[in-house]
Amino acid sequence: MTDLASSPVPELPPDSDENVSNADPYTVRDGEAHPPPTTFAGRLKYLGPSLIVTGAVIGSGELVLTTSLGAAAGWSLLWWMLLSCWCKSLVQAEIARYTIASGDTYLRALNRLPGRMGPVSWPVWLNLIAYVPITMGMGGILGGAGQSLAFFASLADITIDGTVCTAGIAVVSAIILGTGSYRWLERVMLPAVLVFTLTTLICSIAMQFTEFRTPLEDVLGGMTPDVSLFVSLAVLALSAYGYTGTTAGDISAYTYWCIEKGYPSFVGSDRTAPEWESHARGWMKVLQTDVWFALIIVTCATIPYYVLGAGVLNRMGVVPEGNTETISTLSNIFTQTLGPWAVWVFGIGAFLILFSTVLAGMGANGRVFPDYLVELRIFDRSNLALRKTIIRWYLVALPIVAFVIYLCSPSFVVLIKIGGLASASFLPIQAGATIWLQSKKMDPRILPRRFTRFALWAIFLFELVMAALVVWFVVLARSGN
């Protein structure tokens, strides 16, 4: 099989990847190339990666961090949440454009960047370092799912310790993820995401018919940046930014879900074929539709959480905090808008949305992990059977490791914040890598338009500033106290 990353795109330097086979049956499978759908309805049939990514995105960041930020800031940081939702999807789409057209996995793409340190390039090492706080964030999400299950049980007068619930969820997650089935995950994610998203939308609308009704001028006022308030809530605001919308982990994971959906295989491996360019452009339209679909869902899910936090919890003067009190405090966004009966809806919804985040986030993490071993030349990328075995056993172990991390932490909210801050710190590397890969390694026939390239540069510079703020407010300011 011919690798899509071969000529006419320049190859790696001679000392970088000569001993590794270019053939990668994980990314491009022979005999699956076919013309893309030509209608919008036809493109809808090939959507899917966005459903899994939104299953990971709509969860801890929205339910815990976004609502908490609204409770603490009121309407004044609404602009910030909109920016958090919208500023990262372009990078998601464009790094996926590269991986689909090139046949590279995400980590193999990063390993093409200049600046090698031993067997791999520096971004791969940074990914490995970031693995620790990202896994801590997964422990927080797992703990949040356990606490939400304990809260739901308490509604039926059943007392179950949150730690016990978390342990049970870890075991169940290991069993489900151990099957290694993409389609199983897709079926699990869709109903949980759509039902809870619809419920939060209903609550944000119902709020306008209660004592928490908010004048339009207050909402519009939230679109004016309040820098002083942002600074006073910097850690919470930056962690919410990192864990809402599309996170750094979701951007990398999205490329793997696109591979498993078959997009690179559908384009075809023979770039000398006369139909290759039209196939590639057509499948890029499918990709863009998939990303837009995810962006719409994420925005419609994220903003209602902030609206309810600002309109209900802030007016009540309560901010979610603590390990066991957070979920019960958050339940007010439903009970105060729909009535006391809605606590049941919130209880089951909170569990489903956090559990779906556990499955999607860990499932994606398992797809990335074997690539580290490939890039470090521990095993050959053409050994697809070994890759699948590693994915399966890693996904069995990961929920247990995340549970142990949760046990060692005072609060699942702290772990979620750590994961969000790590994501915010890594975002500029992804944007910068996307810019470099498209300019140096991508087939010029399918490069994005000039406006898209300018927008990528603007996002890259913005994300650099955000990463610097994380270092300033979290590392330097804390160490100075």
C-alpha cells in the first residue's frame, strides 16, 4: 500500500523515520476509496466523529466549570464563553484536513515538525508530559460521574458513597472500552448528548418565566469584555476555556475518530490517480459538515449552562464547591427553572453526560497511546494487530488508573480544573503545528483558502497569549504567594 504522506509532499529528513515502515493500515485501508457524497443529505450519512467528540466535550467543562464560572461572574463573562466555544473548531477542522489527506496519524504529524530530541520531535515529548495532567482531568471526570450517580441514588432514598459509585463506573467503563468498538461508542454517545443538551436548552428558556428572569440588557452587557473580573477569576476562567468547546485532547482525538470512520481510506492512497483531487475535496466537505455539526451542538449546550449559572446560581449567591456538594448545588439550575420535580431529570442527566465524557475521552486517549510507541520505534506502524491489542488492554487499565488518581485527590473539581488548564496550555502547539504542516507537508491541491490561513494565524497568536496567562496566573502567581 502506498502511504499518502509520500511524494509529492516532501518526506521526513533522512535521520528521522528511515527505519519505520511507511505503510500504515490503521490510517489508509486498500480498496476503500470511493467518490464522496455530492449532496448535503448524502454527507449527513457519513457523519460520526463529531458525535463522539461532542460526547467528550459536553460534560465536565460545561456542567461543572461553565456553570461555576457563570455563578461566580454573573453575565459579565458571557463573551468569554462564546469565544471559548468558537475559537478552536477551525484548528480541529484543519489538522483533520491534513491527517485525512496525508494518511498521517496525529502524533506522526507532530513528529514531522523540526526540532528532534532523540527519537522524536519536541511536540511529541510535550504530549507525553501533558499526559499526566490530562489523565488527572480524566480522574476528575470519572469522580464527577460517580458523585452524580450517588446524588441520583439519594433522590430515591438510597445512600451510596460517591467513591463506591466511582469505582463501579470505572469497572463498567473498562468493560465497555475493552471491547474496542467505535460503533458501540457512537451509539452510547448520541442519545446522552442530545437529551441532556435539549434539557439544558429548555431550562435556559424556562428561566425567563421565573423569578430569575433576566433583562436583555444584562445579557447584552455580558458581551462587553470585563478584564478586571476576568483577572480576578483567571484560574476558573482559563480552566473553563481549556475544557469547553473543543479541547486540546478533543482536537487530537478527532483525527483518530476520522481515521476509524474511514475518511482517509475513502480519499484513496494513490495521489497520481486523476480522481484523487476531486475525491479529497469532496471528503473535505464531509469533514467540514461534521465539524460544523459539532460546533453547533457544543455552542447550544455550553451557553445554556453559563446562562443558568449566571441567571440562577449567581442570583442565589451560591457557587458550586466541594466534592459532595457540587452536584447538589448544580441541581438548582433545573429545580429553580422547571420545578422541584426536575431534580430527577438533572440527576440522571448529569450522570449520563459525565459518563459519556468518560467513555469518549478515555476511548480517544486509547487511540493515541499506541502512536507514542510507534513514534518511539518500539513497534512498527504496519503491525495493526498489535496496535489493536494495545488499545484494548490500555483502555481496560485506564479507568482503573483514573480511579486511583481520584482517590488521591481532595476534589474531583480540582482534577477537572487541572485538566482544563493543561488543555489551554497545549492549544497553541496544535495551532502552530497545523500551520507548519499545511505550509510544508500538505499537497498544495487541497490547501485551505487564504482567509482560513489568516484565521489560523490569528487563533495561534490568541492561544499563545492564553497559554502565557496560564503560566502567569497558575504557576508564577501561585509560586509567588
